[in-house]
Amino acid sequence: MSRLEGTDRDLVDLARAGEPRKVDALAQLVRDRVYPYLRRVTLDEHKAEDLTQDTVLAVLNSLDNLKQTERFWSWVFTIASNLAREQVRTQIRHRTISMSSVDETQLATSRDDADGLTETSRQELALLTHQAMSRVSDRYRMVLSLRFYEDLPHAEIAQVLGCTEFNARALFCRAKLVLARELRKLGVGRKGLLPALAAFGVMTLHPSAAPAATVTVSSTALAEGVLATLFTTKAKIAVAMLLLVSAVGSWAFLGGGRSAASSQRPALRPPPPIISSTGAPQTVDTSPLYVRTVCHGRALGAKAGAAPLFELWFYFPQGINGPHLKRFVPVDEKERTLVRWTIETADMNYNYFGTPGEIHITSAKSFCSMLHTAVLPTDSAEFCAFVQAMDGRMSHAMVDKTGFTFQRDPGTGFVIGATDTRPRVAPTYQSTVEYNPPIEANPFAYVPPQHMEVIDDRDAMHQRGWTTYRVEGHLGEEAVSGTGRIPFTYAASRTQPAWLRLRIGDRLTLTDDGRLAVVQDASGRVLLVRSGGSFLKGMSRPWEGFHTLDTIRRDAAAAQCRYSTGPEELSRYLVHLLPDSAIPTPNHPGYRAEYLVDAEADVLVNARYWQDTDPAPACTLQFTYSQELDEQTDEFVAPEPPAAAPASPPSSDTPLWPLDLLSL
């Protein structure tokens, strides 16, 4: 029950008026409801007790800040969740939660009870559910508790967790599936989910609760299927069409394009090799380039014939080695109301998620929810082969695989054709790619139609288009601190270009302003020079057109550094750079790294680097981004390159450059 009714509403109003007895009664009401929630989130009765007291105090002290009385419980759970999140964050690297109130030897209790509903079996179910809950993230436990036990609607859960309603629905869907999977591993089948949740609910009540107390689990939440969970009724058709997109050309939607070459395609310089030479500088083609991919097939419901279904455009304003913009839309205007699509302009990320009449401007670039690495039709065959090896058989990399064949232009190495013959109730799908096709209007000069409501989902720094950040960490035994600037869009990069400045103890200063990357000692003597952007490898570079997840992975693939990707929780992901790769780190042949990415903000949260078999990281970098710019000082003035630097320094393709600084 999420809304206040009757006497509870009056109680809140009277407590806000300051009546002592009503304040005490409200405190008890909050305590009784918040403790079980925090107990289910922390899985520790002592921590839950402490956090409950903190929550009650925070609620009473902040009652004047409550703007909508009917939203009282979602407000209370927001406070409790924030306190729990702060507490859990200190142990986020230690996923094994202490089962302080659980004797694991009880898990061996006999399961031979005839009716399966004796007190012994209830206790066992509670213990098994506790164990399953300990194997999922704290964010999953939050959404499961709020939906199952508190029966909050998804819109209010979104407010509690600080995300969109769609993300709250998706989070609940994934959390329920993960919990069911963990319970199956412990021998609790699908039919046992409801009694397991009920038993766990009773176990997590306050110790002072009546022995015969029961817990109600929301039957509506339990019965929700994937479509019902993720979407409203109006959006379910969009899901069906989106599944078609995934089956027909998800590789194109997520970063690839293929097809027959246009007769008007100009001669283009071939892409550079995977590992760039550190010798003579390369000649870079900076000619603007448009690339259009069209997928041809039979539309859903069509009885015969093939027609253009989807268009994927890329625009490279500074040539194939520079930033790019992306546009993916159905060809048929009616289908645009059913299928998710995205259009990136120089300063906006427009997305349609299937909700009629709404276009969303998002902070993040698009990325594959299956965590496959994005590729481009201009990527070399060698690059795509390496990505395929890292992502597995379902990769979107453009290499021949079961059901897919690709053709490349022998002169440029660019993809010029693809055929999809995977078995399905549909004809073969063909895709055609044109380079610099004739166009009547710029496809990236997009203006939303007037009948569509534009919803800006960006935070303050993304609305601004750029921001500054601070870096803290260590390199070996020395402290690392620094500042930087990051543009989030291509347009912002033209006026607020990226730069990075780090101080390593009192010995070294590292600067990279995109034109030159330099390491100097305390006297200003230049110790190391690299081409601009070398020290931005393995970092967030959304203005270049890729999500940070893909930027880091593509940096690794460009150096043939093995990597893997996995979720930390719904909106955070870990990218691991693995040892035994061919990456050029001459002083540290054994290495690995880990990058934590905030997917919704599209930024790097922290990076850690190890060398050899040392269990402690040799370098850590923690990034803090400025939502507001009220306290800008001289520390955020862009660095100036030294006058004596060479005109054409060598480049560095390794995202593990911090390890090379250990030898300086």
C-alpha cells in the first residue's frame, strides 16, 4: 500500500503540526514498516535496526520538506533506500553478505514433510530465500521488496530508486528472474516462489512482531510477465516490433551496417591496422563521410515481397577516424510509432521508446543491453574478428557466422554487403550500404514534430553539454590527484574540448589536451610525449559517438587486449581487461584492469590497474563529475603543452598507460 488513507493521512498532518503524541505515533508507524524493508535489503537485523533509527530521525526532521502528503511512503522509502545505499556501498566489493541471523546448518532440514507447509518447511523456505537474496545485488533486493511487500507502483519505485519508470520496470523484471534462478539452484521451483517470499517476509519482520504475524506478497507483482512488467498496454506492440528488429538486424541497430556499394561512393582511404605503428605518422583522411545502411526484408504481417524496413545512418564530420553521429529509424512512418528508434544530432540524443507521443532526450548514447561491443561498417575485418572473439557467437561484429555472410570492398576494407539467412518465418534479409549517397536534406538536422512531447531526461551536466571532473587515487605508493573536462556531445567538443591533468605525488605532472599528451617532472623537464588523446584511452569519450562501455572496449580491441563485460547492477557495468594479451606494455608484461561505468550517465566511475600477480592494484583512479559549475577555480583551466614538444609524437594505443608511468 503506497498511499496514505484516512487516519494515517491525518496522523502525518498532525505530526507536521507538532503534536507530540502524534509525532511519537508516526515514528512508530514508520519504524514498523521501514524495519522489514531494510532487513530485506541489508539481510542483517542489526544494520536494519540502526538504519531504521536513522530513517525515523531523518523523516521526523524533514517532515516540513514533504510536499505531497499522499506520497508520504515513497518519500520515506527514498530516505531509507539512500541510507541503505550509503551503508552497502562500503561493502560493494564484498558481495557475500553476512547471514548474521541465519544458521546455515538449518538449510539441511528434511524436506519430507507431507504437506510442505509445516513450520519446519516454512523456516527452511525462509532460510533458502534469505540465501538466494544474499546472491543478488542490493538494488535488486530494494526493488523486489518495494514491489512484492510494499506493493508500490512502478512509478513510485522509480522515484525511490532515482530512475525512470521504464528502468524501474526493467529492474524489477530482471530482479525477479535472477531471484527465481537462484531459488531454483537451491531446489525451490517456480510454484514455490510465493510461499518462499511469504516465509522470507515473516522471517524479516521485527523481533517484537507477534509470533502469528503474516506477510502479504503482492499477487499482482508476482503474476506480472515480462511484457506486463516492462510496458503499459499501449507499448506492448512496440515490444513485438522490437523483437523483429532484434531478429532481423540488431547488429545494424547497435552499430553495424552492411550492403551493396553505391556507384557514387568515392575512393576512400583504407582504415588503419589494429595496432598503430609508433614510427612515421599516419596520413589521416579528414573528409566528411555519410554512410547509409538499408535493411530489406518482409515486414511483420506482410504475406509476400521484400521492402526496405530500417535505415541506419552514420555521419563522420571529421573523417572515418573521428567522431560520428548515428541515426536509426524504420523506413515506414507508421512503424516509427511501434519500434524504438534513435537519432543523434550534434548536441542531442533523441530516443523514442514506444510510448505514443513522447520523444526522450537522454544523457547516454545507446549501447547493447546484451553487452555486445558496437562496431562500424568502416571497422577493419581484423578488428571485427577480435571483437567477435571477445563477445562470443552472438556478437554484432561484422564477420561471417552462422546465418550471416558479409562482403567487403577490396580497396577500402569497408563492409559493402550482408545477407541474413537465419531460419525464421520470413525471407532472406539483405542490407545495402552506401557511402556518401546523394541526399536532399541533412538526416542529422532533426527537429521533433510539434505533435510529439519532448521529455528531457538529462541531468544538469548533460543539459549543459559538458562538465569538469576531479580525479583521486594512487600510483604505486604515490597519491594521484587531478582535474579534467569532458564534453558529452560533438557540438560541445568544438567549444569545450576534453583535457586531463594529473599530479603524481610531487614528482610528475601528466597533461593531455587532445593535441599533445606529455609527462613532465617537477622541474618541467619532459619525460614522455605521446600524441593527443593517448592519455584519454580507456576513458569516457561520449562526444566521439560511442557509449563509454564501447569506448573502453574498442580501445582494448584496437590494441588486441582481451576483455570481458558484466553487470555490477542494472545501471552499472564492469569492463575487465584480461592478462596475457598482445598489448604493448613493455615494462609490465603481466597486467589487468577493471573499469566501472555508470551506464545511465555514460561516464567512467573508477578505474583500477594491476601488474603481474600482485593482488593489490598498482593504480586506482576515481572520477567525480560536477553537476553544477559554481566553484570553478584555476584548477579547471585547460593545460598548455610545453613549447619544446615534438611536432609529430608517437601515439599510444594502450588503455593501460598508467602502468607505464610506474617506470618513470
